[in-house]
Amino acid sequence: MQKINEIIFLFKNKLIALLLAILLFSCATPYQNLRFNGGYSETKLSKNIFSVRFNGNGFTDLNRAIDFALLRSAEIAIENGYSFFSIIDQSNQTTYDIHTTPVYHNKIGNNRNNSITYQSGGQTYLSEKPSTINTIICFEKEPENKSAIVYEARFIIDSIKNKYQIY
């Protein structure tokens, strides 16, 4: 009976680890307006200049945050009647959170001489929360004198939405 209880305990721990891994990969910040778990926001700085931010949560990688800030930049251009834009300043940063899980003691068996106590928990996790800020300038037509990369807004929207399957 003791061996069965040990096997069940080990199976439960592996199942919990598997579920946490699934949760880890399915909880990145979605493309959304800024909420408690991240998202995008923007500020109009002048007629055709905007600051666009995307904040990710602890499950979002920096490349995703950069892509989503670029996607929102393209949408801002289109929403304001522009077809092209350039990023004139970009800032990427990551904040860090440290979390330690509670410690649990699990006793298998029901008497002093024939029981085993397992300890679980007490792990410390470091999570990284990326954010990206683009300062963009928008254009109605593609500028002839290019001093920076000029993005075609509609192409960026289609490309990034396809990459992340955003419909």
C-alpha cells in the first residue's frame, strides 16, 4: 500500500508540473487594450506623432512585445488616416518579479513507524515582464527622402496578425 501511495504522489507531482507547463505557454499577454495582465496603449504627441506601448506579463517574451507594439503602431497610423510610419525612437525594457511558492508537507501512511513525509513547494521563480515603447511618425504617402525605415501600415498589420493568428 505504501508503494502505491508513493507512486500516486509522484504521479500527482508530474501531472501538476505538466499542467503548469501548459499554463505557462498559454498565458502570454494577448493582443488587447491595456489591462491588469498587460496590453497596448498609446498617446498622441502631435498631429502625426504617437507614443505606442505594449506591456507583457510574465509569460510574454520580448519578441512578442516588440511585434505587438509594431502591430499597434500600424493600426494607429491607419486609424488616423496614414498609410506609412517610421519608428523614430524605441525603448525595450524588462521588469522582474520574484515569487516563492508555499511549502507543503504531505504524509503518506497513518502511523509513526510506517509513514513517509514528502515536502513540496518552496521553489522560487523569477518572471520577466517585457515592455516596448515606439515613438512613431506617420505619413500619408511614402516619403522620398528616407532617413529611417518606413513601414507600410497595412502590410505590417496583415503580417503580424497572420504570424500570431489574430483575427
